[in-house]
Amino acid sequence: MDLMILNLVILVYLLATLYLGYRGWKATKDSEGYMVAGRKTHPYIMAMSYGATFISTSAIVGFGGTAAKFGMGLLWLTFLNIFVGIFIAFVIYGKATRKMGHNLNAMTFPELLGRRFESRFIQVASGLVIFLGMPLYASVVLIGAARFLETTLAINFDLALLVYSVIIAAYVIWGGLRGVMYTDAMQGTIMFLGMAVLLFETYSRLGGVTLAHQALTNMAPLVPADLAAMGHTGWTSMPVLGSPWWWTLVSTIVLGVGIGVLAMPQLVVRFMTVKSNRELNRGVLVGGIFILMMTGVAFAVGALSNVFFLNTRGMIATAVESNVDSIIPVYINATMPEWFIYVFMLTLLAAAMSTSSSQFHTQGTAIGRDIYETLTGQKGGRSILLTRIGVSTAVIMAVILGYYLPGNVIARGTAVFFGLCAAAFLPMYTLGLFWRRTTRAGASAGLIGGTLVTVFMYLFVHKAESAPLGIAKMVLGRDVLITQMPWPVVDPMLIALPISLVLTVLVSLITRPPPERHLDLCFRGMKKG
């Protein structure tokens, strides 16, 4: 494709993105418009925005590359993404969240929690967890987009990261959530079409579905010895039950991300942007098909890239590219026609922009709405100004991290934030929606306990983080506190989430129930629980 045509395509895409951000700005008149898009979002826009926010370059590039290492076992994550992240999220959590959010006039996820439990502490603390915990997740999404731009356009990684971030900041700062959701819908549509073509092109080049999967199965003897010793049995089979490889795949990648999605702040807030349950019901089909095409294709193509690299270079994908974050970009550039490389570049740009914009908007509202307004009591224009400053700060933090984070970090960084949200928020969010007896003290105990246990596990127990961070080594003289298997490879969420749940329930049972008048307001129009 001629370079001038390529530049024109990118220019049109960016202009369309900025125009939709401008539309969002024009339609945003107050805090409700900036925070929850006026609560009248079309179901297609809501579902596509939810899906496009959920699926980013971390799923396509990071987890796609991880699938080249772990194999088709990652498709269990696709199943959880659809069943938990779409069906349960929309039908069960979404309806209750929408109704309670409307009853309490909540505009952010921390505000929903804070008003449910009549607690400024919960709202501020939740905002801090989001603002301080999300930069890692935001930065790995930026890295995924910048890596593909670096590979495809042969431009400097640092420059790609900077330019990309500035464009996102422009429409998020001014357009608010409405602008974010408008652009999400467009970007989600581009993502869907790009992944559909990728799936077709991959199977075409590998001789069809049956031959491609049989070839991948036949590659089992090529599993590297170090991975085989950890339990890797091949790219179309699950690892040895209970092995380190099994624990990493199941606890960290599949369960960590598959369950954590229920408590992701930037996703929960989308349930409060629609006016009735009908929009949520209609969004289930759109969202389910979208997630299937995004994660299912990315994971399958990532695993099948091993067949391509074996046929063309005589080695598996991780031998060709040791940085798994680069496997999908290298595979696309090596096997696909030139026209599709540029189409896929737009797909990844759309995936990254849709997720990044929502991350930055969520961090900005955490500062402006959940921390500043809650602590000062001042509302209105100054709050939106602080939110915009918060967005700018979030962008800067993510860019700085993007320059310094090591390779092979995209999937890991995503799982860390999903696990943190699950442990810190999911028990009090779930019980707050469905159990009237949940108290302020119980919710606070679960929030504090889940957060502290998660941080402790990452610093001292889970080897994937504790070893490179070095704090355990400095304090204890070794990489992890507990060396006995399987603890160094058990994901922190599997420990922190149950502790958070037990703390929330037990403390709620031994403390005074919330006032009935407040509960009646929270659960107005909802079934009692």
C-alpha cells in the first residue's frame, strides 16, 4: 500500500475519532453528562463501548502472545469472558447496578459504593485504589499499541507512545464519558471487522481449521524442556494438573481476569449510562458476539502462530521472538498481505484507544468526583476541571511507566489490576447489591483486607512479581516468603478474594445493620435480598 494512502487512512481515522470526541463535548452540559453520558445511551453504543473497553491491545497483543506460549488453554478465559463478563455482568449485576445507581444518583463506581454504605471513606479509598492501581494496566495497553506501531511503521517506540497518548488525552479530557462511548462504538466496530479478517486469513494460510489444529497438536514434542518441566504438555492440551504451569494458566490468567472483570470500575459505570433494563438485555447478544470474536480469535491465532513459525522458520513462536508482547505484531507483519497489516494496525489502535480512554476517564473521575468532591464538598465546574486535570495526570503516569516497564509485561500487568479489583471491590459490590444486611464496617473491612492482602502477596509471595520487585529479597534475603509449592505460583486473587469476602460477611453480621430508610432508598424497585 502506498505510504500516502496509508497516511490518508490513518488521518481519516484520527479525524473521525476527534470528531466523535467533539460530539461528546457538545452534548456534555453538566457533571451527569461528563460522568455517565446523561444516562440515555443507546444499547448498541453501550454494549460496544463495554466490549471495546474490556478488550484492548492487552487482550489482542499481550494475551495473544501469551497464547503462543500457553496454547489453546487460554480459550477457557474466552468462556469466562462471555459467561461472567457479559451474561452475568449484564443480566445480574448490570440491572441491579443500573437501578441502585439511579436511586442514589451515583455517577462513578466508587460513588455507588460510597452512597450504598453511606461512607466517605469507602468512596475516597476506592478512588485511591483505582487512581494508584490503574496506571500499570493503562501503561501496558499503551505499550501494546506502541509496539505494533513500532513494528509496522518502523518508527521509534518512544515517539509512538507519546503521539498516541496525546491524541487520546485530547478527546477524553474534553468529551467526557459521552465522547469516550461514541468513539468506543466506532472503534469496536473496526476491531470486530479486523479480527474477523485475521481469523479467516490465518486458517487460509494454515490449510484450514482441521489441518491447522492437527499441526499444532503434533507440535507437542517441541515444547521446550524448561516449560515441560513446569507442566507444559503441548499447545492443544491443558498443563499437568497442579503443576506451576497449570497454576499460572488457571489461577492467574483464566480466573484472575475472568472473575475480576465483574468489579472493573470502567466497565461497571457503563451500566449506569442506560435508562432501562431493556437496553442491558439487548446488549447481551452484541457484547457476547463481540467478546467471542475478540478474545477467541486472538487466543486461537496466538497459539496457531507456532505452526506458521515452525513451517517458515523451523522454530516455535517464543524461539522466534522471546518477548511475547511482540509475537502477534511479528506474526501479522510476516504472514499477512500489506493491506491487512494496515487494517490491523487500525484495529489495534481502536482497541488501545477505546480501553485507554476509559481508563483515563475512570482515573480522572476518581480524582475529581470521588476524592476531591467527597473531601471538600464542592461540586460543579471545579469538579470537572479537577477531573480533567486527573485525566492529564493519569496519561502522564501511564506514559512514564510505558517507557520503563520491561518486556513480556502486557498480560501480567492486566491480570494484576483485574485481581486487585476483584479482591478490593467484588465482595462489597456484590453483597451491597444483593444483601441488605451488608454494613459500612463490613464493606470497609473487606476493602482494606482485600487490598492489603493483594499487595502483600505481590510483594512477598507471588514470585512473578516479588522476584523482579526485589523487596522480598531485600527484607527476607530470598525472592519469596514461602518457597513450598504451589504458593509461589498461586495468584494473589485466590487468597485475597476469599479473605475479603469473609471479612465483609463476618463484620457485617457483628455490626449494626444499616437504617431501613436508607436501604429502602437503595433497593427501591429491586427485589429484597
